[in-house]
Amino acid sequence: MPELPKYETDFVSVSKELTCLCVFCHRNDLEVMDETLRKIGFIIPSDPTRHPPANRIERLKKRIQDAQDAVANAREKIAAYKPDLPGLYFLSDYLLMRKDKYEALGRLLFSRKAVILKGFVPCRDADRLLSKLNEKYMLAIELRDPKEDEEVPGDFSNNAFVAPVEDIVQSYSPPTSRDIDPNPVMSFFYYLFFGMMLSDAGYGLIMVLGTLFVIIRLKPEGTTRMNMYKFLFCGVSSVIWGLMFGSFFGNVVNAVGTAFFHSNVSLDALWFNPVEKPLEMLILSLILGFIHLMAGLALKFVNMWKHNDKLGAIFDVGSWWIVFTGLGMMIVNMAVPTGLPLEKIGPWVAIAGAAMLVLTQGRSSPSIPGKIMGGLGSLYGISGYFSDTLSYSRLMALGLVTGIVGQVFNTIGTVIGSGIVRIFIFIPVFIFGHAVNLGISALGAYVHTNRLQYVEFFSKFYEGGGKAFSPFSTRTRHFKFKEDK
């Protein structure tokens, strides 16, 4: 390889895929430099012009200016349509309605004189639908229950407390006709766990006031309205848990009292302070998690019994209940002495439940060895229940983080300066710190509450895989339409 001439290099840009270099060398050394760069993988871009760099820079600047002028002109033209914006919104909604209409017509059988309409309607709405149709049209109607092989869309009918969490199930997977509605049970645990993970009365109060403002003032509809109610109930739960744990914007009452009024006043916990008693918080989290899992097994038992799989309900669910009852009896006397010989009875109860599992869980296998191995393999499931229960330790972790981070910001705001200076420092630190803590903690509570439902709870009984009930209706984005009477 020839000796490399003198040169100077400047990196233009560097990425994983491409490195751009600008290399300066004498004109007489161009051939050697070109050959060297090509050997190490560099490609010299084609030069479309021989003009000096100064001329090229001026041309590029002019192109940039022309582009900026074009953008400014386009913005002026768009702004000129502002008086027509309501009409454009109306046109958009009108065309969207027409699109939905013709998509629905495309699924009908009709001639010049008759139309055949086939679809699903919830039982609760069937009589009202018949009444409305008979009032306006001459028609023949036949109502029947779905057939075994028909894919029936899933729909829920719940009260105002339960309905806001229905979208959680729909996001996971719409139910089938063989699924039981998990929302009544899930809603209680959903609000409970969210409030326990946020666990600050001040943050919960902000959520309550914010959602009420949106509901009353902005009057949202559909999914947005349901989400506002969901976070309203989550906020109420957070207020309750915050009072139980003595957290109101962290320890702001004590911090302000100590720093500005030289008083030792504080907001005492109605139950206990998790920061001072983390072990009690962990035990509470695991107990609530175990109850949540047992609720999932209870729904599985009800669903199997409802579909006439009574032996399956007894063997597949009842056996586990016996095992956990025996284990619980062994633990009870350790935590709360009862004076009863539960620690002696408990092992035999657990063994009886385990024996039921061994004898029944391989019953679907055609061979005797398969039945035995299936029964013995089912005992491994107990490790899954233990690991699922440990997952609920996140209730303690997130609850502690919310309170501790809030206390840190309160401390930062009250240790700097003195007198009026401390006040002017505390206010922005308090607002910024708790705004960040609320945002991160609320997001974490939302994500992990959903995870506990999806991974731990639904896996015990819920299959899903259906399709959501989506009736033909007016879908608009800007205007609301109602029928004149």
C-alpha cells in the first residue's frame, strides 16, 4: 500500500449504519486518498457539479428559504379557511355517517320491495326493539336464541360502579358465550389495588376533583366518560388508602408544621404507616393478592357449574380449595393463636386435597400411566400459585415509593433558606415535585393494576377470544345528532 499522504478529517455524522467523513488533502494526493478510502469501505459520493462550496451553500440556503416561504403560504391559506371550519367539521361527520350507512347496507339482503335484516340484539333490549320497529314499519320478526355453532358478540350489562372497567376486559380480549362476566368482581379489586398503590389522600383528591370537573363541565361521552368515572373511583380509593396510611402529599402536614410553625403536628394514620412498618404492608399485600386469586378460582367454579361441568368444578377447583384450606390452617396459629390444634389438622387436609388432584387431574388421558403422570404433574401448579401471590408484593413497593418520594420533595422544599425565602422555595418545589410524583405514581398504579388483572386474575378462569358487540349507531367526532320527536 502506498504511503498515506497528509490529510485532515472531520466527522460529519455517525450512526449505527453509516459514518460520513469530510477529508481534506492536496489535489496531487487525491488518487492515493481515494484508493485508500475505498479499500476500508468508504464510498465517495458522486459530484454533480464543479462549482465551489460557497456557491452550493448559497443555493441550498435559497432552497431552504423557498421551502419555508411555501410552508408559510400554506399556513396562511389554511388559516383563511377558519371561518369555514364548523362547516368542514359538519361535512366530515356527515361523510363518516354515510360511510357507516353504506357499509351496513352492503351486509343486507334486499330487493326493490323487501329487506332482510339479520343480527344480534341483547335480550334486555329485544322487546324495546320490537316495539320501535312495529311502530314504524310493516315487517315480520323472528327472535331466537343463538345456536351452538354461532359466534355471538360479547356484551356486558353492569351498574354505574362496575361499567367503567368494562373496557379493561375488552382491551384484554372480548368474551365468548362460554365466559362469565368478570367485571363485578374485578371492579372491586381494580379500585382497591389502584388506591393501595397510589395511597395518597392528596393525590386521590386531585383525581376526584379533576375527573368531576371533566364530567360536569365538559360532559364527555362514550369511552371517555367511562374512563373519567373509572379514575374517579380510583381517586376515591386513593383518598381512603391515603387516610388509612397517613399520607397526604407525603408528610406535608408535618413538614410544613415543623419548618414554618415550629410545631410537631402531623396527619396520623388511621391504620398504620407503611414507611414505618413495611413488613405489615407486605403481609397485607400478599393476603389481598391471595384473596384475589381465590376470587378468580371461584369464578371458574361458577362458570364450570353453570355449563354443567360439575365434576370438573369440584375436582379442578374444589381440590385446590381443600389444599389451600389445609395450608391456611397450618399458618393461622402462627399469626393468631386460636388454641385449636389447627397445625395438626391442616397437613392432613392439605394432603387430602393433593390426593384429589393426583387422582382426578389426569382423567382426560386415555392411558393409566398418562392419568398418573397428569395427576402428579398437577401438583406442580402449587408453585404457580405461590409465584402469583408474590407478584402482589408490587402493591407494597409502589405504595411505599409514592409516600417516600413525596416526603423527599417536602424535605427538599423545607430545608433550603429561611423565613420568606424558604416559602418562595417551598411552593415551586412542592408543586413541581408532587406533580411529577403524581404523574409517575398514577401511571405505575394504572399499569400494574391492569397487569394483576391480566396475568394473575384472568389466567385462572377467563378465556376470551370472542368479538365485541358493536351495534350500528351514529359515530361522529364533532357534532351530536338526535332524532326529532
